[in-house]
Amino acid sequence: MSNVAYISEVTTEKQSYGHQSQLKTYYDSKNKIGWFLMKGAPRPSFTLRLLDDISDYLENVKQEMVETNGEKYDYLVVGSDVEGVFNLGGDLELFRQYIESGNRQGLLDYAIKCVDILYQNMFHYDLDLTTISLIQGDALGGGFEAALSSNLIVAERGVKMGLPEVLFNLFPGMGAYSLLSRKIGFAAAEKMILSGSIYSAEQLYEMGVVDILAEKGEGEVAVYRYIKNASRASNTFKSMQKLKDICNQVSYKELADIATVWADSALKLTSKDLRMMERLVRRQNNKLEDSA
């Protein structure tokens, strides 16, 4: 069966559900899936506008769940509307501006805004649903952190993921260590962060970071196959999610305290570190031009 035929079998046509400046959203009523696809501008990173768009969308989801007695959504899937890129992470240009002006509050506010979304995503917004990250392009830095916060990670072969913050003398401060250490252990998480290495989806699948490895171009099919399988044993799947919530607890305070360390550490970056940050921004821009 072709990919197109399979998707048409398990879903109705996704209905456009909203269109914000840096986010596209759809709703699949047959499978009760909310899709939200990130764009980001001028590059696919977590701009303040994108973070606000995501927060607004998720508040609407929670309100709709209240209005429908928890019936409207079973899944929320975050993906990308940019070819070849899931998300390139924090807004490095904004970070540089805050650091050069000594704006600690701006850095901390940004970090807490990210933590607010990640923490809710980890615990599926206190709702009876499953959060899924669909990675069909590179996920770096904060983009990788965001993916890690979902209850399930589906990644296509060949995509790259990693935490390159050490290249400009910083660390990923919005959940990476907390989330990775609970998946692969504290030593492995520390090694990944300090190395700044970029990993393939295949490597991360073998390590246990990626839950489902899909063939290139078949990520969406893999999501629907998972949902179809889960529906056949829904009690088991839902119970396992509750067990994972109990056994892999991360407190909001833990994430907020780490974000505070991150903001203070960012202010200690040197001019050399900031020049490296600028070079990474240029590389991101070049990557987008090459894929256009």
C-alpha cells in the first residue's frame, strides 16, 4: 500500500484549524489529532513570536478539551513547515543582543517562556492525550530539547539532532539534561552535552532517545501507524503513559532553576564566544538558502 493510500485510509483530510504568523495548525477529526507545524522567521528557530504562537494554540487546545469534556483531542503532534529543518533552536541573534546589553531579565524571561511550554508538553498539559514530536528535518539545540519533551519521538532516517551550544561556550538550558538523563542516564547525557556532537536519527534510535525510526518521507505514515496500533490496546498504552509520568518525574522547579543558571552563564560569554554565535547564525541562514 502506498503512503498516500495508507494515510487516506486512516485519516480524513486534515482541516485547517488556524494560521498564525509562525505556526500552522490543523485538526484531524477522525483520529482526534491536533497538528501544529513550526515555521519561525527569519530562520526556523524559537523566536519570541513562535513561542507566543505555540502558547496561544495550546491554550486553545486546553479550552476546547474543557468544553468537550476531554473528548476533542487524543494526540498533539508538533512538526515543521520548513523543508529539511525541524527547528534550529534558540534565537541566537536575540541572545547576542541581550548579552551585549547585559539584559539578564530578557534572557531569563525567554528561558522561562520555553520551560513553560516544555514542562506542559512533557506532562501532556494535564490532559488525557499523547504528545508526539515528528522530526523530518534537523533538530538542533533548543529544537532537540523541544522534541525530547514530547511523550513520543518519531524521526525519519537521515535527520540530524544534537546540542551544539558548547561551541559558543554555553549549555542547553531549557530541559535537555533533565530529559536526556532520564532516557539514557546521567553520564551519557553529560557526554552528549559536553561533546556538542551531532547525531543521526539512526544513532539516537539505537541509544533509546528516538522511539520510532521511520524511513525517509514516511514520518507521517509512522505516526498514523502508531496511533492505529495504540487504538487496538488503548488501555495498555494509556496505562503505560501514566507509569512513565510517575517514574520519570521532572519538577517545574528543576527546569526553572536550570534556566536561571543558563541565563547567568550566558552573561559570562566573551566577545570570542559571541562571534562564534554570529557564525552559527550565518550557517543557519546559508543552510536555509541552500534548501530553498
